[in-house]
Amino acid sequence: MRLDKYLKVSRIIKRRTVANEACDAGRVTINGKVAKAGTEVKVGDIIEIAFGDKPVKAEILNVAEVIRKDDAKELFRYL
């Protein structure tokens, strides 16, 4: 699954366009490497997003195309 879509589906970022802009600005890394919006994500990857002065770090636990809002928090784990 594409990184920008995963960020939206998992509800780490609310909108896909915002996720896409964050990736284009170089604020998102996967396993320590700067990632573009089209980068494929897989289970076990570590995503780090720079939100202002506070970075958010999460591990991917599951990848699903469609998921309910209540179950979205099961897709990742904050580190």
C-alpha cells in the first residue's frame, strides 16, 4: 500500500492530501530514510513524522485497504 494512503486509512493523518504534502516536504521517514508518498509500506516498518517540534513514531502492525474508524488504531503502535 502507498504511504500516503496508509497514513489516511490508519488515521495518523486525517486527509490523504495532507499526508501527500507531508511526504513531499520530506517530513516523513520509513526505517530512517526519507519517504515519498508512493513508497510501499509493509508490516514491521517504522514510520516517523515530524509534526512541528514533536516527532511521531509508529510501527506498522497491519495493512488494510478499508477499515472502520474504531479499528484503525489496530493498524499501528506508537513508539
